[in-house]
Amino acid sequence: MSHDTEVSGPDLSQGIPRDSLADGAMVQGHVGDEAVLLARRGDEVFAVGATCTHYGGPLADGLLVGDSVRCPWHHACFSLRTGAAECAPALNPLPCWRVEARDGKWLVGERLASPSATIQPATTPQSIVIIGGGAAGNAAAETLRQQGYAGRLTMLSADEALPCDRPNLSKNYLAGTAPEEWIPLRSADFYREQNIDLQLQSPVAAIDTQRRRVALADGSHLPYDALLIATGSEPVRLKVPGAELPHVHYLRSFADCRRLIAGLADARQAVVVGAGFIGLEVAAALRQRGIDVHVVAPDAIPMARILGPELGNFLRQLHEQNGVVFHLGDSVTTIDESGVTLASGARLAADCVVVGIGVKPALALAEQAGLAIDRGIAVDRYLQTSAPGVFAAGDVARWPAAFSGEAIRVEHWVVAERQGQTAARNMLGAQQPFVAVPFFWTEQHCVALSYVGHAENWERIEIDGEIAARDCRLTYWRGDRKLAVVTIGRDGESLRAEVEFEKAAGIV
């Protein structure tokens, strides 16, 4: 998915005065019809594409950190030297141009060729198997090839669709504002060209860590020298009469979303069960389609446990202003063909029911394999499990977080991708600890919220700005320890908060 950045600013092929670009500053300009970002670090000046390759964020509004630039929207990170996408969610690199100092100016010259991958030594694993076709699995497979790994690489996915942009499923795609071609992360041709053996609808039945092989559900076996478990999460199922009716939906996969959209063709009224991030994003998306939406949840305030009462009440009011009706402190007791009945006795008509009451990590394979489990697959700082040569990444992994000193497991898309990238490097012997600070975003009724850090148990919230004005920063504390920062309308502050967490942990 991308949004074009308009060409603006100076013609950098004609140059800008050298003294107009201070150390640590960025200027957006253009070379021909291409938007280019000029950035200075000390005596060095770099020219890279001005548009993030993830969703098209304007990098000139981002942040320089060392020899990299970070996107203000979703915190993707790019090398200024090579254009490489160093941190997800961006997967594609930026173009680079040659820069020279001449006649008192910084002038941008010809576009440079992309650097080639480093060839891995022959001692790297001959065969790598990835279980899972989600964020972590796909990022790992791409990173292995980017790192020059030339061995046998197999990705086993239980899904019927190619790895897809899952965050979009509950946002623009469900709302009908994103075309289907935006949703796959890559084409089938990409995997063939990269020699990634992507096997769809190929669930794994068992892992044999002693013989280093996986057993597929069809009875076949596949050997591995290194293995990545990236099985993700599965939705918590609603257990009430009628929960298996065909108009009751869960939203996890591309196929789930397609079925849901097909079911909306004649829908006029929908009930969303659950007021978490997925439930609220679904409610916003369905309202964009003109469908009447009722949200049912046991919470007194939506998202209060995660975000606090102030932000939770703001989200409730935001949804109510857009026509969503809440039934809080209540629950669904039965579902039938025409509606749902609540514990309070209320009856809600519904052509469609969407259940979003949480997810749980898919741990069955790890448990069968005898791996250490601690509310997730226990991994070390390199994302290696208790079995040699076996790594885990994404929603299933519980890891020692460098920024907090605590073992955590989170269900964030960006974290899963970044863990997949780190696990890939470590399967090749890099011994690179996973140190990224968790980040996620949500967008509801055109209001974007960015969350940096991890505040599972916080004691107080410090609010700067006005939540109602959609211009605020919320800082979550436990004692004198800063745990997380949430921003609305302050992308720069979100990036700076991320760097502050990293500096406090000695990461940068």
C-alpha cells in the first residue's frame, strides 16, 4: 500500500547552499519528478527517496537517528547510506542518489545502484524451515535472502492466501477504501524469484527437535538445520448458542475478511462483540460502509485496561459521534439468524456479527515439541528457544525486553516483523540481540493513535495536551519508571519517545 508524495521543494539537481543545511537537518526536494530527501550527518550529506515504502509517510517529517531516518507514521527505519529498510514495517528499500559539494552547494547527481546482498559463508544452515506465513515468517524469509542466504528455504503456511498486510484487514480494506491488490505483501512471483518455497494450506502436525524435521498434516516430512516457529495467534472463540452460525465472523486472515465483506453485501445492522482494538477498528470500518453498528463488551470503558479511562472515554465518544452504539457492562448470551440477546435481556437485530474478544498464542506445536513455555514460547535475547537451532518470533514468543528488563509477549504487527528479521540474521549466526521497543498504531474514524513501549501494569498516567482536541501525549508510569507513551497528532514526539526508551536501555 502506498500514497504518492507530491514533488515539492527545491530542485536538488541544481543544488542548495551548503550553509542552508545544518548538521542533523533534512530538506525535501526533488530530482526530476522524484521526491528526494537530503539529510546531513556531520560532514556527510545523503540523498534518499523522500517517501516511506510502507504506507508512503513523509520522511522529512520523521527523525534522524545516527545514519538512519525513521518514518513518522509507523516508525519504519531506513539507512541513509544504502537506502536499506533496516526495520519493519517497511520491506522495500529507498532509492539513493550521489551527493557532491561544488560551488558552495550540495548537488544531487545520478541515482545509485542498489547494493548487492552479502554472500553468506558455506557454514550457514543448508536448510531453513519457517512455520507460519504471517508477519514474522514473511519478514524472516525476506531477510534471509537479503542477507545473501542461498540455501533451501521453505515457508509453511496454513493460510490459503499469500502473506498479507493484516493490519489493513480491520481498517481500510474492510472499510472498502483500499483495493485488494494492496493487501498481499508480495506477489507469488516474488517468492518464486527469491527461491522461497512458499507452501500454502500446509499445516504442520509436529516438530521433532531431535531428528530436526517437521511433520506436515499430509503425512510428509521436511528436514531442517534451522527452524523458525512463527505460528502467530488464533482468535478466542465465543461460546454461546448460535456462535457457529454462518453470519458470525472472526477477523484474523485475508480469507476471514473476504468472507466478512461478502456477508456485508445486504447487511444493514451489525453487532461487534468486544471493544478492544480489533472490535473498535471493525466498528469504524463498518460505519464507513453505512452499516448500523452496536458494540457489546463487559468493560465499563472501552480500552481502559490498556489505555486508561481518559483515552478510553475519548474513543467511546469518538465512536458515538460517528453513530456507533455501545452496550457496555453487558455480554452476548445467544445468537440467532436475526440478532443477538444480551445478558441484560436486551435484543439487538443483526444481519452480521463480528467477534473480537481477543487472541491466544498458537502454542500447540511448541508444546508438542517439548519447548520451554512461559505464557508463550520462552526465547532468549537472540530469539532462540530451549531447543538448539529452533527460534520463535511474533505473537508466540516471550522474550527478555531490553528496554524494560522484563520478559514480555506482545501481539503487535511491527514487533512480529522485526523479530522475524532478527531471528533470520541469528539463524545465519549473527548473534544479534532483539532490542526493538514495541510499537503499534490504530486508526479509528480518521484518528490515528501511536503507542510506544509496553505498559502491562501501570500506576499513573501523565497527560500533556488535550485528548479531545486530538493533540496529546500520554505517558504511563509505574513508580518512577516510564513504561509507554501514547500520542495523537504528535508523530514527532512518538519517534522521540521511542529513541528515549532506546537510549535508556543503552540500545542507541
